[in-house]
Amino acid sequence: MNTTEKSRLSLELSPTVSQLLEHVSEVTGTPKTQLVQAALVEALPDFLERADRFKKRSQELSQQKPKR
């Protein structure tokens, strides 16, 4: 994929999340898509840290020998 290309993602939102997102969009004048993109970018470092911890723990568990 070219670095200038954007990838699409389809999301299903609960009615509550959809209403809250609509409210924030109306109050701020920011499109819902931009709000979601900003939230994901802000949360990405935490997602990456969690994924790295999960991967590390998974590797640790796979290297342990079963006790008999």
C-alpha cells in the first residue's frame, strides 16, 4: 500500500456510543470520522503497549516447560 493511501475501516457502534459521538460532533462542529480518528491516534500508544505485553507474556508461557 502506498503511504499516501488511506485504509477504510467499518465500525458498528452501540446506540449509546453513536448518540454520544453525534452529540460531540454537533457541539464541536467536528465530523464524527475525525473524532474517531483522533481518538484512535491518541489511544494507539496504549494499544501498542498492551499488544507488546501480551506478545511477551505469550512467548514466556510458550517457553515454559510443563511440570510433571
